[in-house]
Amino acid sequence: MPNPTTALNALTSGEVDYWENLPSDYAPGLVHDSNITVTSRAGFIGTVRFNQLHPPFDNMKMRQAVLAVADQRDYMAAMAGDPVNWRTCPSVLRLRLGSGRTRPAARLCPGRATTTRRSG
């Protein structure tokens, strides 16, 4: 379903049993629904990078200036909403491996992507 509101209504009415990649705006309300289980799965990695080929970011001083004032927490709050859904992380590498193995950096910043599943 392309429309998140339609998907939300389908989930809460029982028309669908599963919604992967739930928009973070809907997670707080669904947590309180006893018929729906909200689970957390690591795996989403978001990145923001400069296009160094075009002004003003072809100038290294400009890139350094933006990085000096940019705060990852502001970006994460805008993208994932509630701080329960995210953590800041200094790594650009994937932190979780298959079979429950983790890289050492995973202890510093485990990922949290929210999905929902209808219980019952």
C-alpha cells in the first residue's frame, strides 16, 4: 500500500497482519494497541553526504564548516522521531552480522528500525 494512512487503517482493522518499515510517526500510537506488537529490528543505515563535484561543497572548507555545526541527533530526531527509535553512532559500517554475531562497534550504537506485526 503506497499510502501510510491506508496501511495504518488496514493494520488496525485487521485487513493486513504485517507492516514492515513503519513510519516513525505511527509507532508511538501503535504501541498502546493491545492487538498490535511493535518490534525493533536493526538494519537501517541512513547516510548524508556532500556532492563534492558542485559548489559550494566542492570547497573543502565549506564541508568542514557544515560538519562542525551539524548534529547527528537533530537529523535522527527528524528522520526517526522518538529517541526510543534511534541512537547516534560514530560508525559508517554495518554493525550487525547474521546469526547474532556483532561487530565490536555494535555495543556502542545498535540500530533500531521499527516494524509492526499484528498479534494473534
